[in-house]
Amino acid sequence: MRRRRLAPLLVVSVTATLAPALATSTATAAPPANPSAAGPSTVTRSTASPSAATGALKRYALNRYVKQKPQWKRCEAASPAEFECATIKVPLDYRVPEGKRIDLAISRIKSTAPGKRHGVLFANPGGPGGRGLYMPLGMQERLPESAQQKYDLIGFDPRGVGRSSPVSCDLEPEEENWLRPYKQETFDKDVAWARDVANKCKEKAGGTLPHITTRNTARDMDLLRAILGEKKISYVGYSYGTYLGAVYTQLFPGRADRFVLDSAVDPARAWRGMIQWWAEGAEPAFDRWTEWAAERSEKYGLGDTPKQVDRSFWDLVAQADEKPIEVEGQPTTGDDIRSGMREAVFSPKYATEAVVELKKAAAGEPASAKKLTAFAGSEGTGTAGAAAEVPSDNMTASFLAVVCGDNSAVWPRDPERYRQDAIKDKGRYPLYGDFASSIKPCAFWDKSVEPATKVNNKAGSLVIQNEWDSQTPLPSGQALHADLKGSKMVTVLGGEGHGVYPNGNACTDGTVTGYLLTGKLPAKDVTCKATADSNAEARKNQQPDVLPGSPLPERAPNRF
């Protein structure tokens, strides 16, 4: 998922046995298959067998949440009148619903044809840490009118993000650079940095961060469903949003209506494995790029064979390691080049043009800084486009809370393990292996308060995936499709970029829109072919100030 030295996303969960007894409401659906879901409008029993008095207290506490009446009003003076916002309260800890409450900022644009209305369509743009409050505006711009007639478009900033009781670790901009290449001479400093970040987060928000998890965000979605008086929700989730959607279907399968999961996270690899997949997925894309550039050697001059193109690239990296290459005063190191190329190679033309400009700069010739954006190391500060009250490190703090806290068991506790993994993976995946596998603050994060979510259900959903996706590689989408037994998958052969729907491709757009309108999944998996226009649309999501995984206008860091 402002950039942290080209840190990506994903693109991308937790529960000790929950004390049960949650509120019922007029919007009650069938209880979830997973009794630990402990979401609103359910009545479940805990294996802990709490006293009847305790259970009654919890039911009463949650019923109070369900009875909230959102006070809808125009979101901003400059926004369209139909774009309405409100704030509701949700429990910080669903195991103790009578305890601390936090805000959840929500938004909506009502169906344009109430007589044709089917229900509500929730959306999440990715992250973790991406804001979703403005998603209805983006969807209004891009969804066909027929879909806007069917649904109230519902947005929300996930808990801890944006206007939803935003969390902070009081991090300085340089501390937010969480993807660092392995170097023997700096590793001890990187370990100290990771430990310091984890400690600062604990000191600043130790009572809150353990509850900023995907499972709790899914519970918030279900509480919002009940407050809105809906029996089910439909949903469009991008990148990390696919994982959030999958977790919702696992906890509340009877309340999932039409779920579109675009550019998908493999639940089994949340979250260290997904970050490492950036390195694994980049290598076949790099090989594809060398072949593409070699076939066009007369135009670009990077080499007549893939091996020569490969050498041209690594010669540039070596040169920049010795002395950073400057473009319009901006120094670019070898690590910047490797990191930037990880994303760039998923679009061979873009990568080739960037390397050509880099070669010019290395030779002291004028070069286009615009074409080298991906290779420029930048730190960035603040949350672009956020309200003034949102802490500048909110995206990073909320990102770490989810990535480290959803499943702390996947993060080794011994720094030496990270060192060994980084050395090994740099050899296996030279472009990005050490970035992905080296030390992270998660090594020093507190143990998760809930177990991870194992996604394995039959809820209907539609998984959409580009073949060449830099953030969530194709095998990731295939893995989610396999976990969701009732799903169908749309694969875009030759598709480039992170985020598919809508992109102007009649095959993909038609399949997804048809599902949203009718609720009928394709009879079998669908294979579409990318077009030049659809790839160009998807590549827009690779720009450094656009949230990957969402083709909608929302600005955020380059993560899942």
C-alpha cells in the first residue's frame, strides 16, 4: 500500500475465544459458522462458559451499539450533496463490548433508483491503512448507472485509520521506512530501529493497537450492516481489501451477498509471506522484461539478448552502489534502482523507458526525472489528503498494527533469523529478496490477542486477478480462489497493474458488473485477455501517490 522508499502493499487476523452473547436485532441473519466471530446481531456460546450475568451484559452492551441512528449530513461543503457522512461508535474490544468505544467514520451515496435498489455495497481500497471514506465518490464516477441504481454505496475509514479514531506511534518520517535492504554493516542499526519502532508504538498506543486488526474491522462491517438494517452486504475490496472481505465471509458467511475481491491476498501468507511474495513474483516479471527489451534492442539499445539486457541493468545498479546517479539533483542509489525495478518490470515498456533514462543520467546526459519516478528514493511525510486531525504517521501505524498484529506467530523473534533469510533471499531473488525478508518492527511486536483467521468457506464471491500484478502475484489470487470454495475467478491474461475493475475491458467489466447486478456467478472460471487500454488504466495504479489495488481516486502509501 506518500512512499517509504518504494515500499509496496498488499497488498492485506485475530481471536482468543470470544465471550459470546452478542446482540440480536431486526436485521438478524443466520449465525456465523465460526462461533468465535462474535459479531453483532448473533447469539453464540463461548467455550469459556461465562456466567449468565456476564452474557446478558454483553448482549445488552452490543444491542446498544446496534440501536445507533447515524446522523447523516453532507460530508464537506465542496462535496456533492448526495455524499453523506456520519460517525458511529464501535467497541475497541468485541470481547468486552461494554468497555472502551472508538469512532468509525462512515459515508454513503444512496441508490439512484430506490425502486430498483437491491441493498448496500461496501468497499475497501486496500492498505492496510488505506482510507475508504471517499470510496463512494470514486465508485459513483466509475460504476455503471445500472449498478448505482442497485446499491447504496457505503464507505468507511477502517478502525484506527483516517477519521476513525486514528492511531499513531509518534514516528518520525525516517522511522516509517519499514522496507530496508539488508547490509551487513547496517543490520545492527536496522534491528535497533525495528525494536525502537515497536516500543514507540507500544508506549504511544499499546492499549489500542492490539485491537486494530482485520478481524475487528470485519466485525465493524457487520455492526454497520446491522445498524443500517440490512440482512446482508455486498462488497468490493481491492488488494488488502480482498483479505478483509475473505475474513468477513469466514466470520459471517450467511451475511455475505455479492463479494468482488480484486487483486487478491493469499490468506495463508498474511503477512510476512505476502511481503516476501513481492520478491518471488518479481523474478519471472524481470525475466519477461529482459526478453521484451531484447526484442526491441534496435529502439532502446539495452542489449540484443535477454542476458545482455540483464547485464545492462545490473551494471547500472553496481555503478549507483559506487556513487548515486543524479537526475535533476535527486540521487538514486543501487538499492533505489532494485526497489523501483521490482514494480516497474511488471510493465515492460515502462521499465524499459525508465532504464534508458537511467542510463542517460549515469552517462552524464540529460534525463527525464518524470520517467524515473519509480527509482527515486523518497521519504514523504504526512497523510496526503487527510483531515488535519489525522496524525502524520497514521498510515504506517495502522499498517503495522494489522501486519504485525493479525498473526504475530508468523514473525520470527530472533533477529538472526531475519539476517539469514535476507542473505538467502537476496541470492534467490536478487531484485528484492533482502528488502522483503530483512528485519521488521513485527519481530518485536506483542503477541496477537486472537488467533489468525483460516479462510476456508463456501460463500459465493468473484476473485479478479491480472496475470502481471506487482503487489499480489497471480498465484496469490489463485490461492484465495482455492480457499473460497464457492468462488469463481476471472484471470486477465497479459493484464498488467494492481487493480482490475473497472478498467474498460469488456470481458472483465462485463463479468463483474453482471455479477453485481444479478448475483449470479459465472458457471465456470473466466479468462479474459488484456487490452492496451485496460493495461494503461491499471498502470495508473502504479504511480507513487495512488493507492495500489484501487482504481478509484484515493491517495495513500504504496502497500497492498
